[in-house]
Amino acid sequence: MDYQNILLETSNHTALITINRPKFLNSLNNETIDELSNCIKSLNQNSSIRSVIITGSEKKAFVAGADIKEFKSFGSDKGYELSKNGHEKLFNLIEHSNKPYIAAVNGFALGGGLELAMACHIRVASDNAMLGLPEVTLGVIPGYGGTQRLPQLVGKGVAMEMILTGKMINANQALDCGLVNQICEQSNLMSTCQKIAEKINRNSSEAISRAIKAVNACYTDGINGFESEIKLFASCFETDDFREGTDAFLEKRKPNFN
């Protein structure tokens, strides 16, 4: 499929999605969200892909927010639709995907950009990254999951300060508060993410998918996370990956997961 706003590469069971709008600091307009949604749905159905990396083109920005021009004239009805569609088409889709998504945060990750990174399962930031949710400076609040995912990652107090002041934090501060998993020099960002993906890819894709569901259950209203874990754990025993993994362990060899 041809995309106008994103680039897609695949290699060694890993897909790399690059948001390619450098003139606009890779901001998320409706067309880009639609393209990302279609691409991610396709990758989630592709059994040869075991992990996905998302990044922004060039060195200045991962994603520097949403495209404000598109919603400047909106009223509450259209605002509701904008937020709801974003959740369903992209941010929730990533969080609840059946394979892990790694955000390679190169530069600015602001507003919808930070929300995109937080929807991913792992975040690696370059040492020049700046992260924040500045929506209150525009008279709105984060609308793509920022008020929910940020407290889960950094705690209520830090999240409140970031959201209410609209301030940006640097990569070291993001690492200290748990917003990113690790930081590295920008020149090493992609190789660092690739190494994480390679480690993931060696493991059971069936088990990885169930692990994502189990962890997400902890943050889902009305769901007992422990009960979800028990059921998902039990379902692993019916998979070929479980048989291969246990056979390999007993035979003292590395498993070969298909």
C-alpha cells in the first residue's frame, strides 16, 4: 500500500514505521492517523512481523503534536469525534496490539506525539529528546490518552505537574520518572531499538501476545488483572510454542519459535 505521510520498512521480523512529515515536525493530521491505523492493522495480521518500531523522520522531532490547523474551528461535537476517533483508530489500537511496539523518540515528542509514544509498549529516547503535554497552553487538555497513560507511567503527582504547567522535560528527566525505558545518543537510537526488537523476536510470539494482554488488564476498568493472568497463562499450555519451549529447555538447546 502506498502512503503519503509514513514510510514502512521490514527486516528480520521487525517493521519500522517512520512518520514522514518533517516540514511539519511530523505532526499528526487526520490523514497521517488514518495511514498509521491502516498500516498497524496490516502489521498486526502479519505473522512474519514480531515487533514494530515507530519513529519520526530526520533528527528534530518524533512527533511535535497534532495538526492544530485541522481543529482550530471545531466545536464540542467535532472535538468529541476527533478524540474518540483518535483513541479507536490509533492509540488504543497500538496499546492493545498483539505484538510489541517500540517508540524511538528522536527529538520533540509533544502533545499527540508523547501520547503516541505512551501508547507504545516500550520507549527509547535520544539524548536530545524533549517530552511534554502542552495542551493547556492552547486552552484544551490532552485528548489522545495523555491524562490516563501519563499517570500510569510516572505517577499522579508528576503527571499533574506536567499536564497543568504544560512544561517539557528532557530525556534524563523522562528516564528518572519512568516515562522512557532508556536513553542513548541519537546516532545509536535505531540500533538500540533494533537490539530490543531482536531480543523480543527470539521469544514466543504467542506468549508475547498474551503477556501484553495480561499487563493491559491491570489498567482496564472492570477487569480483574489476576484472573486475566490465570486464564492467559493456562491458554499458553495449548500452544505449539509452549511445547517447543519446554522441549528445548529439557533438551538443553535454544527454542525455535515459528
